[in-house]
Amino acid sequence: MAVCIAVIAKENYPLYIRSVPTQNELKFHYTVHTSLDVVEEKISAVGKSLGDQRELYLGLLYPTEDYKMFRKLHNSFTDVMCNPFHNPGDPIQSKAFDGIVSGMMVQTG
Amino acid sequence: WKALRRPLSTVKQVYSFKEKHHGDLQGAGDQSLFTSLYTSLAQQLPREPMEWRRTYGRAPKMIHLEANFVQFKEELLPKEGNKALLTFPFLHIYWTDCCDTEVYKSLVKEDMLRWQNSLRAHGSADWVIIVVETNDNKKKNKTNILPRSSIVDKIRSDFCNKQNDRCVVLSDPLKDSSRSQESWNSLLLKLRTLLLMSFTKNLGRFEDDMRTLREKRTQPGWSFCEYFMVQEELAFVFEMLQQFEDALVQYDELDALFTQYVLNFGAGGNFGWSGLLLRRPIDMEKRDGIQRGEASLLDLRSYLFSRQCTLLIFLQRPWEVTQRALELLHNCVQELRLLEVSVLEGALDCWVFLSCLEVLHRIEGCCDQAQLAANCSHTVGLWAYATDKLKSLGELCGLVSEKEPTSEDLNRTVDLLAGLGDERPETVNSLQSPYKKLKEALSSVEAFERHYLELSHAAMEMYRAIGRLRSARLVGKSLAEFYMRKADPERAETFLQEALKSYVSEGWSLPVTHTRKQIAACQKLLGRTEDYLQTSALLAGDVNLTTEERKHFCQEILTFAGKSGDQSQKVTLSMGVFTQLTRLQFRPATASVHSGAVLQVELTLRCLMPVSVHIQQLAASIHFDLERGGTNGRSKGTQRQTNPGTVEFHQSNSSAGPPSSSAAGPPLELDEIQDRSPSDNSLNSTGVVCKNTHLVMRRHDSHSPPDTPNCVSPPAVAMKEGAQMLKVQDVTLEPGNNSIIFTAPSGQPGTYTLRQLYATVGQVQFVLPHIYPSVQYEVYSQEPQLTVEPLSEPLLAGLPQMVKFTLLTGHYTVKKGDALQLSNTDTMPILPSSSCTARISNPAAELVGESVLSIQSSEKVTSISLPPTPPYHTLEFHLEVLCLIPSGDERPANERLTNGEVRHRPRSYSHPDTPMTAIDQRMSIDCPWSIYSTLLALTFYIPFKTKHSLLSAGNRKYIQVCVQNVSDVNFTLAEVKLTEKQHATLELQSLNTKTQQLLCSKHSVFCLWEVRWKDDLPSCLQCVFSADFSPLNQDISAFKPFHYQFQFERVTTLYSVRADILPPAGEQHCRSGLLCGLEVCITRLTEPAEGELAEDSKTDTDGLKTTKLMYEVADSSSNWAVCGKSSGMVSMPMAASATHKVQIEVMPLFAGHLPFPKIKVLKYLPHTAAVAIQPDPDSCVENDSLSLLDKALDDQGDTASIRSRGSVHSVGSGDQQQKGVAMPRLEPFSPGQVFNHSYTQQVLVLPATDDHIMEVNAT
């Protein structure tokens, strides 16, 4: 079950971040932010080996004893970006995206 | 000899326990035989690799088989259901060197039978019999010798039922001969083959059994530990075969199975937390526990991991160990939580801490320092985890505080340490064991601090080294929290600031808020009032906090502000965190007022505080610029179109918004600049200027985040005291938008720029250091301005026209009794009107008053009394004026106006935009605000263009006047009249029939008069053409007069010219190509007049007065060829009826009715006559009074209205005067002086021959 879902802009600020309300939101923010270290590392590694550029899944980003973090959710994000009224770089405020995220949080993620 | 054989790997030396596997090396006969062969056999067997083909499609592998030889005992044979693979006898060997048939029969065969039977009883079919032959034996038993083969044959026939390969012969094994070597090799090959066969078979069976067992895992009573032992057996086998990969797979499968098992069923129990133990290859203690089914979850995990670790290190993958270790630790913590195992608080932390360090130690043990440094990305996770755990242990045990731990804390520590048990024997002697570290760290506050700092710094440094700065900062933040607990805010601050900077720059609002809160606490402890207040202001406006928290921070500021203190205690804070300027609005919106007028500035401030804040003073400083352009601010104001009256200030609204805007940089603010010449205001150059270069061009790497509220430290605020301020006292700012209205100073004309904004709350002052984009307003002062413009374009001369007077009062107040004095002119009288209304409007162009003007006219002056008008208002009224059309060459005397200025006659000129002739009419007005007269000009246009011409018919004369309407208006023309001024006897008989005539736009009317005279026709006629005109469809009173003066000179016909064409002799008609005669007859019609005699005659020697004429035959249309002389001189007697005939030969070139060749007659003036010619005095005067410009205009020939006189100048006179050289010259006669009878006459010319072809010439 996913407990926190975040979409991060390429400048590393959060476009969207939502967590299960019962949990400590602040802790998730810290954790997600710190996991960007690994994301950066992996992305730059992908850049170097030209073969893997299609690999969108980055794997385990930042293990903690409480949660495991992965990168997922790409399709829905693509939909949001295809919205002509969405200004890339703005925080995401799409209801559909929200719904999908809620779904991911409930079902096994 | 029989032997039990099983493969063993080289690893057996490491794993001593395997050597205890019982073997059976039983020598029924001669044990020394096997003993002598054992060494070389054990050595040589693994020397050659064998290909191992495997089941289930697994890839074949080359393996080296190594065997352990054990003496055969029947009880060692595996029983049914045996699961031990390690102790499994794979091949049974019977050794014999018997060469005596008798011995064989009596002893050996029986032994072999027993052996075979016991094998069969245990279902083992993997055996071989080896017969050893030596020459010694042969020699020894020479007498009983039997063919060697016979023994072998016997054995084969007795035992090897069709399996001959089960009996092998080894010859002379101890001899060094080729034969013995060969024999050895074949034996070894055989043994390897059989061994591998058996091994594969049994391993396959084992694996099948294992799978079957695994499939039963859902059945009740299934024991994971039991299964664990089985699969581990397989792992051991692979390990022995040096197939570490396969061995690791077994453990991984077990790991996965266990995880699933835990999730599905749960397992638990009491356990200690002594951590992982990785120093032994196999932790037999734990293994035995598992075997007994008594292992706890942590035990099982620990054992599993230690095995995996061992294998991974064999595989030289130490970094996978660290990664797996971290996963394992996380997993275990999760599993224990999932299983709801009750654990002593802190026990897990101990376990994790110890385990982390143990793994790190293990890795350090097998890698050198350089490798470790290069791979700290793999170990840093464990370091950080250990740090984390140690910190929570410290907190638990009361070690993270200023004070010593309480007794309760100490009790807890004792409990935890007890759970660790005794230190393991492996590490007892090591100084740096994890166990010792933990014990020491928990022993005292100081020791804890030392260990914790050591770990933290190690983790941070590693993170930094691999570029994981965020992780490093998070560790740093944790360290800061530790320092705060230890009441050491000074050291905490650096870490917190660093972390905050990172969150701010990447726009993570929640961490920003949280960290900022920590910084606030830190700054409060440090007593940094200003920083603390700044941070408090930020937090008070932070929407991530609860209202209560925000109120608290707001109250902190207000409390400080309320303190009465001296001036030095004043604190200046950035305004952005307190309230944001969102909008500024000018009233009036033009932001441009005249001096003294009211200009209001409305600020919209968004207060970010959670409660309403009372502000003692809100002020904006102003920078004043004296206006360069002087006083005419209004015109400048209109140029500044950029000022919309409202300025919006864009700010990112959240305290930690996306920093995307910073990437793009501020938008360019461009303005147009024009460089005008100071003298005539003409444009020199123009361009575009960027107003905010300092922001756009700023280095991007060094700039702070775009919105000031995010600044980690408050920006340095410099207060610039302006001379003038916008001020409001005692304002209360409510949360959200507030509107504050200032009244701006507008005393002095100039530009006022708003610079800074201050809000004073007690001891605290909030400052907005730059109001950006810059905001300006203008105050201007203006001189009164009077303008006159046509109410409708164009103004037509000759008709009453309305003109609009506009008075911009500027700074002048029109008082009662003030009047405009217009100097009257003859050419443009002001028409009196009964009701003339003046309209007064304010600067916003709203009508504020109307009043009737009183206009009084005297002879020289028209006085217009103005109604009282306030400054900067507009006064407008209309007057009707009439511009008289100048009638011609009337020359008025220079006049002086009432004000002493030279009156300029309005002059007409042709205007490039219109065919109408324009007249500039100037007005001189005396205004009450100035001692100087105001000169204004109006341009009128003459609607008509008039031409005159003299027509002759023999002696009779006609005058034609053409009036062309060049305006866009249709007129009615009436009362057309022509009069001659000087000669009363002269009669001008009108040939015009209509009294009124329509004169449409762009059309012309021609009028004709015949000149009749009684005695003599005067040589000079001065005529005045007059007509009444009015726009079409207006009543009779609207008719206005129109006059046109002109004069003719030398109108009398002097000569008549008559030409005749005579056909060639004998012909009736002229023929083309044939010469014919042209007879020109010039006849003098009148007696010479006075002037003529003086002018151009001379007296012949015989006393007869003659004049010289020149004739010229010219045919411009190439119809005629003149043969011989085409021109000639004629001396003409100056008497009436004097005639001169000239004969000229001409030849028609075409047939048809050809017009006569043109005959020109010119005056011929001999050079002596030149001195008599004086410059025309008239023109001299004219030239004096004309400016160059006017002359140029006069030169244009169509200006007939004013100065059209009969042309008096001879063609060459100009030249002569200028050159001063006396030359004979020709002068044309005035029109009418020579009458040509044969003008336009034609003559019939026949073709040269009577051709049938007619040439038609159509042109």
C-alpha cells in the first residue's frame, strides 16, 4: 500500500505531494526530499548509459525501516501534462490525478 | 577392499566439521593396500574437471570432484528417508589385490557377496570393484599363478552382471611406468564418471524430495526449521562444489520463503538482541537452534544473513552485503512489528545498531581503505542507520540532555545491556567491537556524545563525498536537534540554516516551516533578537502552521514592539514577511496632476499576520526629481503612456513557492526612448531601453531566491530618508487585504518616485527596501495657453467661418473683468454675434460651467470679456470670422497695428495638399496674463481660381474671364460684372446670358465681354471682375462679393498677317511633292502710338520711320518642307496700311487638307535700342517688398489672382539686364497686337500621282 505519493519537478520542488492522512506528513516530506539524492544519482547514471533511457522506473529510492520508496505513477502524470490548461511547472491540481493517487494509496502499491 | 566414497570440496579444510564425516575404508584383506594408494588417489581425483550435466535445463558446469574416503560400515549406509546429503555415500568401492584363485574363492568372494548384499539391502547400486595387480604379487606367487584375467573374469562373472565396467583393474600402481600411469588414468576417469553419475542421481532425488517437502508447507505440522535444514544441506553441497552462486540461491530461496512464512503465519518468541554475528563461516550455535526448532525470528534471520554474507564474500561481492544488510535490518524491524512481538523498548535499536556495525566491520575486514573510500555509497546507509539508532537509544536512556540520566533511565540501560548477553568469544579481544562500542556509548552522557558525534560526522562526510547533500543535511539536522537538546544552540544553528537553505531553494514548504521553527527556537536561545523577530514574522505568516502557532509568533513580535526602550533597541525587519504590497493605485489614474492639486495613492497591502496589527505609522519615502522639461508638463504627460494608474506587484504567495520563476528570471521591462534635438524638437534617434537591467543581468548563480520571505537571514535593510514622505498614522492592518489611502504631496512641479515603504510597530519597523516596479507620479505647472483652430476644415475665405478659441488657464486664475483684446484687421473682420457662449471644463474634461460672453468691438480692437475661470481649467468659445478674398494686385500701404507691430498683409500661396490657394491670417491678441501679444494664425483657402484672357478678331477685342471652383463646395454665382476703371468711354458689352449660375465643385464658368470703343482703343485696360457667390441653396443674403482685378496692355492690333498658298503654275491645286508658293502679306493697321515711336523705331535717313519685323515660317507638324529661307527681316514703315509681302517656296509632303504653315512675326530690336530700356520700376518695388519665399511662389505661373498683369517684359530683357551686353534681340508681340487671318486655314493638296493606292494617315 502506498502511503505517500509525490511528483517532483525537475528543479526538485514538489509538484504534488500527498500522504495518507494518518501518518506524519512532515516526515514524508523530509523523506521524499532526501530521496531526491538517489533520484539524481540514478538519473545521471541513466544519462550516461545511453541504452537505458527508456527505463522510467528507478527502483528502490530510499529505504527506511518504515517504508520503501519507489517511482511509479508515470502514466497518470503524462495525462496531467497533456492537459492544455496545465502550465508545466505549476503544482498539480487535477482531480483525476488525485483520484488515481487515492486509488494507489488504498490498493497494494 | 571396499570403500565408501563421497565427494568433498576443498572447502573442507575451512569447515572442519565436514571432516568428521565417517568414512569406511575397510580392508578385509590388506588395509595397507588402500592406505598406500590413498594419497595419490585423493590428490589426483580432483585434478581433472568433469562436465556436469544437470537436470531441469540448468546449464552444464565443469566441476572438480574431490572425494573423502571412508571405511565401509554397514550402519553407515543411509536408511530410508535419509535427508542428509553431506554424509551420503555416493560410491562404494571394493579394493582387492587378490591374485590367487583359491584365496578368492574361499575368502574374497564371500566378503564381496556380503558387501553386495548389504548394499542391495539399502538400495544402493553405486559400486565398483577394483582389482590391484602388482608384479610383486606375481612374483611372489609364481607357482600358483593364474592368468590375471581369470580372477577379474571370475569377479565379473560373479558380480558384474552385464556391467563389466563395474570391475576395474589397476596395474602396478606404485611403479613409475607408463603402463601403471595409463592404468591409473583409466581408473581415475572411471571413478570420476561413476561418482558423478551417482552424485547427479542422488542430488536429483534429493532435490525432488526437497521440493515435495516444500509443497507441503501449507499443511499443519510443517516445520520451517526442518525444511531449512534440508535446503541448507543442498546449499552446503553447492558450496563444497564451489558453486557459491547456487549455494546463495538456496539461501535466498529460504529467505524469501521465510519472509512469506512470517507474513502468512508468524513466528516469534523470545530473543536476545546481540546483533548479527558474521565472524564465523557457519554459526553452529544458531544452526543447532534452528535444527532444534528453537530459533527466534532474529536468530533465523541472523543465521540466514551470516550464511549469505559468507557466500557473497566468497563471490567477492562485499557491496551487496551492505545493501542486503540494510534491507534485512529494515525487514526484520518490519516483521517484528507485523508479528506484534513484544520487545523491550530499545532492544530492536540495539540489535540494529550492533548489526550495522558488525556488517561494517566485516566489510572493513575484507577490503582495503581505498576500496572502502571508493564505495562509501554502499556503506553510508548503514552508517546513517547506526547513527539514527544510537540517537534514539541515547534519547531513550536519557543521555541526550544537559542533565545526567535519571534512575529510571539507568534501569532501562541496564535492562538493554542485559539483553545483549555476554560478548562473543570472537570479539572479546578486539578493542573496537560493536558490542564494546554500544556498551560504552550507553555508559555515560559524555561517552554517548563522543560516539554519536563520531558516527554522525562519519555519515555526513560520506554523504557529502558521494554528493548526497540532502541526506547529509538531514543527518546534520538530526545532529542539530541533538545539540538543541544539549542546550547548545550555537552549534545547532549552522546545521539548521544549511538545511533550511536547501529546502527553501527547492521549494519544500513543510520542511521549510518545520526547520524554521527550530531555527526560531535556536535564535531565541541565542538571544539574536533581530533574527528571531524576522523568523517569527516569517512563521507568523506561514500557512503551514496552525493559527495558534502563528498567533504565538505574531505575539512574540508584538510583545517586543510593545516594550518601551531606547532608540538603539529599534529593530528593522523586512516588510515582505509581514505584509505584501500587492497593488498601488493613483487617483486620478493619470498619476499626473498640476501643482497643488490633490493626488491620492491607494495601497493594497496583504497582511500576512494571523491577527490584526496596529501600526503607528505607515510611510513611503519619495524621491523628488525636478522636471527637466520645464513647465509644460501636460504635453510630457501625454507622452508617458506607460503609466496606467494602477501598478500590480507580483509576488509568489506561498512562503516556499516553486522557485521556477527564478529560473526564468524577471521579465524585461522595456521602454521607448527618443532623443530629440533641443532646438527644433526634431527626432535625432530613437531606441528601446531596458529599465530593469540590474535585475535581468544579475548573475544567476549568486542570487537569492526570488521571494524575500524565503531568505534564510533577513535582508540588510537600509533606510533612505527622503525629504518628502507619504504618511498615514495609526492604521490597523487586518489579516488579508487592506486598503490604505495616502494623499501625495504635489507642491513643486517635478517627478516623484516612491522608493521605500515603512511600517512602524512600536520598536519594530518593517521596511520594504525597494518598491518595484518603480512607481512615479508627476506634478506639473503650466502657463496659460490660447489656441485658435477651425471648427471645421478647411476654412474658406470669403465666407463667414466659425473658429474655436481654447484657453487652457494653467496656473493663471481668470478673474472677473479679464478680457482678450483682438486687434481688428480689415482682411478678417470678426463678425458680431448675439449669443456667444463660453464653456468651462475641468482637467478631467468635465463641463463645469457655461456663460455668455460679451464681445465689444471698437474701431481697432475687439474685446472679449472672459468669465472667471479657476486654474487648470479649459475655456472654450466660438467666434465667426470672415476672411476677405484679396481681389488682385491692390497694393495697400504698410500699416501699423494698434500694438505697434507691423501689420503683415496676408499673403496667398498655393498649398501642397489642396488645389486651393491658402491665406495665412494672423491675429494679434493681448491677454491679461502677459504683457506680450499672442500671435495666432489661421489658414483660409480661396475657393476660386480665376483666369483672364484677351481675344481678338481683326480689330475687335473680347475679354474672357474663367472662374474655376477648386473647393469641395458647390456655389451659386450671380451678378457677374466686368468694369474698366480708367476709360469711361469704353463699353464692355456682356455676352453672358444667365444672371445666376451654378458653379459646382471642380468645375469652371467662362464669362465673355466684347470691348467697344468710340475713338481710340486705349492701349492699356484695367479691369475688375466682380461676382456674388454663396454656397448652393442659401438665400440671397448669404451672397458674398468676389472681386478679381487684372489689366491688359497693348491691346490694339498693330499688324495683320495674311498668308496664301499658290499652286504651282498650271495647276489648279497643290500637289504633294511639288513646290508651291507661300505668299505672306503683313499689313500695318494703325498709326504709330506715342510709346511705340519712342520704344522701338528708328528714323531712316530719308526721314521715313520704319520698324523692323522678323517673320518666321515654321511647320511644327512636318506637313510642309520650307525651301530656301524660312525666316527673314522686314523693314516696315510705321504708317497705317503699310504692307509688305513675302514669297516663300514650300512643298507639301502629304496629300489632303493641310493646315497652313505657322507664321510668326516678332519685333526685331537692334542693339542700340537696348539702352533705352529701363528696368520696370514696378517690379523693383515689388522685389523689395517680397521675401525670397514669396518670390518663389510668385514664379508659379498659375497665380493669376493677385499679380496677373499683362506681360510687359520682353523675352530677352532679363538676359540683357543681367549681362549688360548690347545685342540685337527679338521680342514677341503682346497677344492681340498681331492678328493672323490665315490662322487655322487649310489648303487642299492632291496626291503627286493618281495612284490607286491611297495612303491613310491616322494619327
